[in-house]
Amino acid sequence: MLRMLFVSLCLLALAVPAAADTLRVPKDYDTIQDAVHAADDGDVIKISKGTYPETVRISGALGLTLKAAGQVVIDGEGVRQALDIEDSVHITVVGVTVLAGTGHGIRIVESADVTITKCRIESCVDSGVWIRNSARVTVSKCRVAECGEVGVEISDYQGESTDCTLTKNRIADVDREGIWTEGEGHDVSKNRISGTGEDGIRVRNGPCTIVKNRITEPGVDGILVHGDGNVVEKNKIKDAGGDGIDCDGDDGRILKNTIKVTTKAGIRIGICNNCEIVSNKITSPGDNGIDVSGSPSLIMRNTVKGCEYIGYRLRSGGNEIIRNKAKKCHVDVVDDYPETSLYSKNSFDAPTPTQI
């Protein structure tokens, strides 16, 4: 039944009326929820400055905009979820602050084409923004802090979400991951994430793109990826409590990332085939610089500097190792199957791979 309703709402998207009324809170309606109940498809609810102690539920709506005019706070007062969007299409929320007393700050379920932008989400028991079984949800230019679970979470619980965009958000001081995604087609880009209890970004399934994020002091890995076809490119990771990037899955691409100071490996490639690790810069990893278990992999134009252990640790055969550099590493390279690997034009202090 939920899936049928979701599909029906998507088909109705073309019917959003061209003309829209503006409903004003509290001028026309005392509460935001009263305005939501009164709104027709395509209307705009303009909310004046103030604190609104309520839970706002948008259900079955088509083409509705909530827009803050000044500093607007939706406050769960420690006992309520603040904003709930369900079974709706073309919903936009702009500029509100959400203080969730219990549950998630903003919950989006069985919906499509939802945009949450320029919002603040704070003091949530669970995740700041939680997305389930939805399509084309965009969370952009938001600030998320002090959440008991994930900053922004795309969950596959009771249905997969697809083609969501998480971009230009600032996420800090959350107890688990800064961003967690499940499903496929997601774009996670240009976010700034700091002080997470667990991974900075965690991706399950895919393919997804994780591009140009800045991650500082994640409690565990900077970026943890499980799934095929994911692209991790041009991210900056510093002071990771685990690996800088940890990737499992076939056909992954780890490109042009900058990783500085990790407790464990700079880049760790687990069970995978046909991965590309190209043009990454790794400085001061606490374990190996690049640690590869899957095969065959292309390892090209990477630089590892100041490695506590092994610059390039290759645990499987058939790899191509081309134009890489190792500087000030305890050991430059250890290869379990050097006779099956191709080495070309590398700058290693110890140019002969060692078999162990």
C-alpha cells in the first residue's frame, strides 16, 4: 500500500498548480501545523520570527513550501519530534531551526523531490535528518550538530532510497557517523564534517559519488565504503581515528584524495576487484600508507610520506603499480606476489618489492 501511494504521488507531481497562495504564521494561523492543514497544493507557508513549540507533520502534500522569515525555531521541547514529512512530493523547507526533543530532527519517509536547505538541526536524540524509502531528496547548506545518532542518514529500512543529494552541509559533534547512506545514486559532496563519534562518511551499497568533502577528527574512519562502483574523489581527511579511506567493493575509484594523519592506514582496500587508486596524497599514516587486499588493482601516481610502517602493502597479485612515490617510510613496499604484479616508473627508496 505504501509503495502504491508513493508511486501515485510521483505521478501527481505534474499536476502542481501554477498559482500559489501565501499563508502567514502567526498572522493568518496561530501555528505552523494549522497552516499546513489549511494549505492547498503549491502554497507557500511564510513563518515569522519566533519559537514554535510543536511538531509539524506534512502528509500527502503536493508542492508545499515552508519558508522562514527571520529566525524561526520549531522546538520539540524535549518530548516531541519536530518536523515529519511523509507520503509527499515537491516539499521545500527553507531556513528553519529544528530542535528535536525525541526521535529525529527532520524525518522524511515515502516521499520524492524534497528539499531541505539553509536549516539548522540541533539537539536530536536520534539522527538530525533521517530519510527512508524516498527519491531525489536534497539536503543542502544545513548545519547539523549535537545529535545522538547520525548527522544525515539515508536508511534502507523497509525500502531503498535513491538519487539523493547531500551537499554543502556542516555537521559536527554527532555521536555516530556524520553522513550514512544506503541505496544507490546518491551524491555526497562539499560537506564539512568534524568531531564525529564514528566514521565521517559511511556508504553502503552504491554506486554513489563522494566528492570534495572535508572531514576532520572522525572517531573512526574518514570515509568507509561498502558496495560496488563507488567513486571517492578529491576529499580532504585529517586526524582520523581509524583509516583515512576504507573501501570494500568491486570497480571502486579512489582518486585525488588528500589524507593527513591517521591512526591506521591511509587507504585500505579490502575485498574488491578492479579498483583504481590514483593520485592520492597520504601523509603520516599510523599504519600502512596504502594497504590493498583485492585484485587486480591499478595503483598509480600516489604519494605516501612519513609512514610508520609500509608505504605500499600489497596482499594480492596482479596489480599494476605505476609512477608512485614513497618518502620517509619505514619500508617502502611489501608485495606478497611480486612476480604477478607490474611495476613501472615508481620512486621507491627500496625499489625491489619484498615477498613475505
